[in-house]
Amino acid sequence: MLINEEYTVKIEKLINEGKGLARINNIPVFVDNVCPEDIVRICIKKINKNYLVADVVEIIEPSKFRIKPICALSNICGSCNWQHIDYKEQLRQKENIVKETLKNITGIDIEVNQIIPSPKISEYRCKVQYPVSQKNSGRIIAGYYKKSSHELINIKYCPMQNPLINEMMEFIKEKAQELNITAYNERKHIGELRHIIFRLSSDLKNIIIIFTVNKDKIDTKFKTIADILAKRFPMIKGVCINFNQNKSNVIMGKKTQIILGDDYYIENISDKKFRISANSFFQVNPYCGELMFETVKKLIKENITNPTILDAYSGVSSFGIWLSDIASSVVCIEEVESASIDAKYNVELNNCKNIEIINGDAAKSFENLKKNNIKFDVSVIDPPRKGCDLKALENLISLTNNYIVYVSCNVSTLARDLKFLTENKFSPTIVQPIDMFPNTYHTEVITLLKKEAI
């Protein structure tokens, strides 16, 4: 078996990170841009001790699950990688990926509930971050990177976001050129505009736009473009500048300044209101957010009455606020200062009387709570993709009397953390996937863990 050799294979299934799995002489082969049950001709590109990596040369017999993507750029854009797969099959594959990943990493066979589908499978993204570049001709482009590269693809229409964003993006690119705003050149570290970020409410009545710039102060050109934007799109609530002169791929710097209106928007979900600032985390798919919040609430309500709740990695305290009416008290911990400020506003907006907001690192805050002998009936954690660090998990175990609800956007780090929690007397009783990110391989997973009797 050699590099560039070609073989005909059948795709068995999809695996974590979205690749297809086939086999040659019982050796696993990982292939991008395929569908379960495709018969394809592949070309070997990498030979590893235990597996092979290959590219598709030709689809010989397309799967019954293969459909026409709704985006013309789906084959080259690195954003949505499952558009060519029927949605019901996407759900089935995601459910299977969760089951297999948990079993492979934890070593135990954990039962997984049927995945909850998203209410919308297109036009669901309410946060969009576009890197910006400039052609030799001077034309400003913005979009997503080509698969497995750093080549920027100019996006005029993305079916995963609201059409209003597409319209605003084209308007911004046009006006930026007219105002001689230069795009950032990553290699040379010159140019002004690095990213354009859109954050909008699900009802489209509140929109804020953030320009990240390679500068340390506001240029009048950006004030001009903000005024033009607000006149053209009256639903824009605010325009901000984020200053980022770092030579890195970090999107936003630490300092953000308002140049028009406000630096936050209001999201309404059911009877709850959430103030969300430029730098604060909130669900990219708010249409699915209510399903997630309600699922967590139901799990807690069915198992314990009037609990004390810890809401860690809490963002703008969305879980804490959603759960406050079934809790005796809630303590929310969030490291990002802007999100903690939003959380305090949200407590007032929703007239919550039983919530305490703590701004600080989760692991250190857990340690302080532990020193003060504070314990909770239920701990809800929603960490970033990297999961929890070991010290945080150790302290979380000490802080929690009955249940942990672990909300994760990365099943691999979830499985790693579940293995540790299981070894330390917290057993997973319910695993509930939710399809927060249709047409991608990403899945949100909610796990309820119960403390074993000692």
C-alpha cells in the first residue's frame, strides 16, 4: 500500500470530526466529503501505523442519503461539511458518534437518548464572524476559509445565517472600499480591518456589529461607515470597534469601544430576556437554545425539588436564570467580565431574587467555595470545547451533593471528563444529544450524572 494508490471502497459510517470511515484489508481509512453508503474511488494521502487518510477521486455510486447541498460553495467552504447528507441521516450519524465516542473513551456502554433535532436547519446562526482580506485589485472580500487551508473564500450568500446578514455584509464590503478602509494582511501584519462580527437576536429586532481592527484607536472612517450602516439598516442597535493588534489568530482583543448606539443586544426566549454584549458568549442557534434550557430544567425538576444550584462557566447566566424558578438559590460563575456584567443586568431584567453572580475563573472559584464549606444539590457546567481541567473537576465533585448536569459542545472532551467523574462516584444516568449545529458534525450533549451512595 503506497501514497497516491487508488482503491474503491464503501463508506460504512461517519465518525467524530465528521470524516467517513471505510476499510482496506481491514485497515481503517478516513475520508472527507463523503456520505454513509457512498461507493467511492479514493486516493491514499497518508499512511499511519493504525489507519489511512484518503481523498475522494470519484463518487462511483452515491448513497441514498446523499442530497444536493443548498450552498454552491459547500465543496470548498470549510464551515458546513455535512450539507450533502439528508438531515435525518445527519441526526442518526450524530447520535451514533456520541454513543461510540463515549464508549471508546470511558470504556463503559452508556445509553444515549434519541437526538433532539433543531427547529431550523438553515438560517439558524445568530452569530457570524467573518475574517476579511483584500485582493491585489483592492477588492475587499470576507467569508470563511477553504477546507484545510488558510485561503479565504468570499461569501456572498450563506444559507446557515439569516439573509439579512448576507445583505449587510455585501453593503459593508462596498462601503469599506469607498472609504478606503484596508483589509488586514496576516503575513505582513498591515491593514486595518481584521474581522466583521454580526450578533443578532432571533427576532431580528436587535443587531450589533463589531469591527475588529489592527489599530489602537478609532479611525473616523469607521464612524462614517457606522452612521451609513445605521441609516440603511434601522434594526442595528449598535456598532463597536474591537482593538486587536496581536500577531495571532485570536479573533477579538480585550478592548471594545462603542462608536454608535449600544454594545449589546437583547435576546428574548420564551418569557426570559437576555442582554448579550459584544464579547459575551450566547448560543449560536437560539432557536435550539430553548430546547436545551428546557431539557436541563426537566432533568433537574424530575429528580430533585427546590435545589441549590451551581451554574458554572455560566456566560450571561442563561441556565441560572432559566432554572431560578425551580431552585431555592443559584450561584453563577463566569470568567469573562463582560458576560458577568450582562448576567447582573439579566438578573434584574428577569426579576430573579435568588441568583448570585461571581466573576472569576471556575477552578479558583470552586476552590474558594470549597474552603467556605459551600455545597450544592445540583451543579450545572457548560465549559468551552476543551472541557474542564482536572482541578476544577476534583473541586466540583466536593461541591456537589446529588447531581451534575454536564453540557458539552465537544463529545471527546465530555467523554474524557465523564470517565474521571465516573471513577469518582458520579454515574451518568441520562445522555441527551441536541442538534445545535445542523449541517456540521458538531453536536451539543447534555449528561445527567448522579452521585453514588457511599
